[in-house]
Amino acid sequence: MNNPWETVSLSDYEQHMSSDDVMQLQTLNDMMRTQLVSFPADTAMILGIAGGNGLEHISTDKYRKVYGVDVNEGYLDEVKKRYAALDGCLECICADLTDDKVSLPHAGLLIADLLIEYIGYDCFERVISVTEPEYISCGVQIDTGSGFVSESPLTHSFDCLGSIHRSISPSVLTGRLECIGYDLISSQEYLLPNGKKLIRTDHRRTGGTI
Ligand SMILES: C[S@@+](CC[C@H](N)C(=O)[O-])C[C@H]1O[C@@H](n2cnc3c(N)ncnc32)[C@H](O)[C@@H]1O
């Protein structure tokens, strides 16, 4: 079965996420800026890159390679068009991260914003074991009682995602990453206008086996 994300139009997604009541695209852009400048890594992998929100913060002086991964090939085609100036640094990889045979290159920094909600803890750990990053930075949404998709005129475009979405707890995520050798080094909350919030947690490999 195809991943339901392959049926979501990028313009619906971006229009919904950037609407005044949702404001997530703007908030995720700010989070990505922090993530891309904060760690001593010269390679990065962004999981669930969608339309490439925040890629304008990539410095080609800092990064020799940034991989953008997504299951939706149409999104990646748009990313390549939007960020043609990053050609040679940015490499798009179309892959379903829930595939247990997924093959990905190593990256020093692994970024996953609003992605773990769609692949789950086990699968995220498998991706970590394949890419072996030194640093991991994750953004997760803390849902309020109103459901995981915020209200906007486009809310129903995302009904298909209900079958794969799960809530992620930053403390459970942090505990699971500690168990595979990654310690929490910082975290930040980002408040959204509709009462929801995003939490970014940053982790550094300190030992253990992946
Ligand atoms: C909520 S969006 C992420 C938003 C993005 N990080 C941002 O800052 O705007 C989730 C993204 O993850 C991708 N995705 C979901 N499940 C996936 C999977 N199993 N494998 C690869 N990509 C996936 C979707 O296609 C979508 O682009």
C-alpha cells in the first residue's frame, strides 16, 4: 500500500501549515534555522523534508552535503526546483522510512521535524542505526484535545493521515534515544497561536551501541 502522504498535495499542505491560525510553517522554519547552525557537523540529513521549508538557512561554507529525504517524489521535485542554487550540496532521496530495508548514507546531523509522528519510535531508531549521526535534532508536536491536524479550511485534505499518525512524547523519545547512546543536550518549546506547541530536543552521541 502507498504511504498516504503520497496523496497530499504540497500546496494544500503549505497553505494549511502557513495559515494565520496554524503558523507551523513559520515556526518550523525558525526551528530549522537553529538546527542548521547549532552543531559541529559538515553533513546533515533532513527526514520528511516536504517542500524544503527552511533550506534557505543551509550554508554551503558549513555543509559539504545535506540529504533531504521524503516518501513523496513530487515534493522532492519541487525542492530541487526551489533550491537549484544548492545543487551539489543538496541531494534528495526518495525513500519510505518505514521500509525495514531502507538504505541511507551517513550524516553527522540527523534532523526530524514533525516526522516521527508518522513513522514511530522503532522505525526512527532503525533510521538512526543506518545513518549513525553524531547529533540528532527532533521537532515534535504536543497535541491539545483538538486533534493532531489544526483547524483550517483545508483540514480535511489530511483525513487520510489519521491511519498512520501517532502522538510522540518528548520524554519517551528522549528515554529511547538515551538507551541507544544519545544524551539530551538541549530543548526548546515553540508556542503556536492555537494553543498547540512544538518541542525541539537535541541529542549527542555519547557512547553505547546503536
Ligand atoms: C508534517 S510533514 C514535515 C514537515 C517538514 N519537516 C517541515 O518542516 O515543514 C511530514 C513529511 O514527512 C514525510 N513522510 C511521512 N512519512 C514518511 C515516510 N514513511 N518516509 C519518508 N517520508 C515520510 C511526508 O511526505 C511529509 O513531507
